[in-house]
Amino acid sequence: MFNGLLTKIRADDNPRLHRTPFMLIWIAAYGLAWIAVGVVGGLTDALLYDFYRGGYARSIIELACGLAFGGTLALIQGWILRRRYGFVPRFWRIGTILGMVIATGAFFFIIDYSYPDNFWLAGSAWVILFTVFQTAILFRVNRHAWYFIPLSILLVFISLTIDILNFPNSQNDFILIILMACSIKAFGTAIITMHLMANLREGIVPKRDNSSKAKNHPHQKMSSIAFVGLWTAGLAIGWGFYFLIMLIWYATVDGTNVADSTYTWIDSIMPWFAGAFMGAMSGLVVGVAQTWLMKQYSNTQIRYWGIVTVIGCSLAGIGLWEIIDSRRFEWSLIAWVSLPLLLQTILMWRMTRGGWVWGLAGITSAIIIHAVYTQFDLKLVYDGDIYVIVFGTVLSAIISGATFVLLQAQHRPPSNSSPKIG
């Protein structure tokens, strides 16, 4: 069955979006959804803690988490489906959001009313309920949508195995279950979805989204809004990639003698290494994502962009790490949001007229975030500093993405031959 899936996927030669970036974006959507849950759920919890402590506070937090996860998946998955296939299955977005809200509610319900807390059962219910919704939506697209069900059963089996075996760091089994289950689900659903969408039932594609017409325009450009949105998401995924590595470390080897002695040795000779590593891991993902997005949007290729991005993010990470230790938090924010853009300005200046504006975008981001931190009482909410870092990161990404759009607009000749999508 698996070989048949891959054969049909390869046979779907779609010039609009190759299967590799489709899969990577699909998988990244799950990571970005978890980041959205962390930010939205944490901020909701902090606001409710300060302003509202009523009996419905827990339900509001659960609803916010479900909406954040489902909304992120619906937005990104809907976009790449339209980008590759020219249409989005009917009820996909609303079904994804509703399914995730119900699945999240079931997860917390089982946790609240089971003793002791049965995370395995709650996680299984979360996976299965969400899968049922997406299976029902795609069933009218392709009768093989039931492939999602065996995948969910596999996830439940793997989760139960981890729970029973008790790995060396057994107290972290729940983190391992979450990481492995979401990784397998993201990869598996990406392959199955490509198979289903490559073999549509006759008459299922809306006339306004006829994919045969779309494939006649293999070089359709990405819209400016989609570009800025994905540019921002790429920066968030860069952070998520670093935290994923840290979670794997924490769930597997953290606390062992080898890990502790290695960390102590590195910290003694290179105290800046932790910050540089944090920035480099983030910059690696950001550099790759930005290079692909620039090519998709305006067919722009800038040599050494990825390398310079990694170096800039590494320097920013060192600044962030060192200055946090010295309790000068506002300067760490300025370093984090401005250093990568200032270093990238060298390449942007060589590439296009007015490239100096790129550096101005970094300075503008730094000024705004400094003003926000110093002028507003961020201690109003618990752990307000964390949300300032998130705000600064998103603000820097939006400003830099919009700046690239403006720089390309002054060089792009007017044309009606390349319609934009998504």
C-alpha cells in the first residue's frame, strides 16, 4: 500500500508547488500550531489570572488552545492545498478548527476526570477525534480517506509502547509521546493527503477552482500577503526548531552524568556557546525558509543569504543570552531583532537599489520593541518578558517581510500575464 501511495504521488507532476516543500510546510504547520498554543494559551492564562478568576477560566483557556491549534493548521494547510492543487476541499478550514476544539476539550475532560491523570488515554482521544473530522471532510474527495484511521491507530500503539517501556528518563515519557506522535502524524498525513488530492473523484473540484486551468500557469507568483505571512511563520518555526532540539535533549539525555559533564565543560571554555547555538539553530531554518520564499515570490536568489542569516542569528543569540544574564533585558531584545537584519543589509544592498532600507527595518523594529518594553507596564501579566520576546520576533518578521515586498515592487515591471494565488 505504501509503495502505491508514493507511486501515485510521484505521478502527480504539479508545477505549482513541488511535493518536497509541500511536505515540509505541512509538517512545519504542526510545529507552528504548538507554538501558537504555547503563546495564546499562556497569554490567556496570564490575563485570566490577573483579571478574571471565575469558574469558567479553565474552559476559556481550553477553547483558546483549541482555536489556536486548529486555526493555525486550517490557515497554513488550506493555503498549501490551494497553492498545489488549485482548490481547498469544502469545509476543510471550519472542520479542522471545530475538530481540534472538540478534541482539545475531550483531552482536558479526560485529564480532569481520570485518576490518576491518564495522559495516554487523553492523547489517544485527542488524535482520534481530530482524525475523524479530517477523514470525514476528505472522504468526499477520495474514498481512500480512511487511510487516516490506521495512522491514528499506529500513533496510539506507539504512545502506549512508550508509556509501558519506561525509557531511561521515564519521567519525560509524556514529552517523548507528544514529539513522536506529532512528528509521525504530520509526516503521515502529508503523504496521505497528497495521495488523496492526486486522485480526486470526478466533479469534486469547484468550477471556479478548476485545477486543469491552474496547471497551465506553472509560474504563478505568491501574493504579497501570503509572502509576509509565511515569512513571519518561518521565523517562528526557526524558534520552534531550537526548542524542539532542546525538548529532545530534555526528554532523552538531560540529567545523565555524561550530559551534565559535557554541558559544564562547554560552558567553562565557551560561555557564549549556548546563545550561539540557540541563534544558529534558529537561523538555519530561517535562512532556508527565506531563500525559498524569495525565489517563490519574485524569483530572487541572493548568494550566501543562508550563511549570513545563520551568522547574524548566532550573534543575536549570543547577545540575547549574555545580556539576559546581566539583567539588561531591553538591550537583549534590540540585539535579537536587529542584528540579523543589519548583517543581511550587506547582501540586500548589493542586490537591489535601496537595499539600505533593510537595515532601517531592523532599526525600526528595535526602536518599537524598546519603546514597548520601557513605556508599558509589562509586569501586568505573569512572565510578561516572554511575550515581549514573541512580540519583538513577530514584529521584526512582519516589517522585514513587508520591506522585501516594497523593494521588489520598485523593480517589478507591470504585468498581467502572471496571476497571483494564495
